[in-house]
Amino acid sequence: MNVEMTSDPDQIRARVAALLAELPDPTADDSEHVDVEAIAARLEEAHDLLVRALESVER
């Protein structure tokens, strides 16, 4: 995901929410079949987005 970074908190929240919305429900009946690697990758994307947002504010 190479999207122009914004410092608008609402846009950042929306982007993080969109990334996290794709995570599977860990309480679902079939949660033992959840792809942990995919969850980790999605969380890392959200983390990277937040780091970039903080870096853009510091400039």
C-alpha cells in the first residue's frame, strides 16, 4: 500500500479501521483455521501506516 500520507486524524483512523476490518473474528466457530500469518501482515500494515503518519507530523 503506497498511499500519500495525511496528518488528518479522521483519515488515518479510517485507513486503520479499513485494514483491521479485514481481520477474521478470533471468536468465530472456525477460529482454529485462521491464517495467523495473514493477521500478522495486516497488523503490520496498520502499524506501518501509523508510523508513517507520526513521521509526517514530525516533519
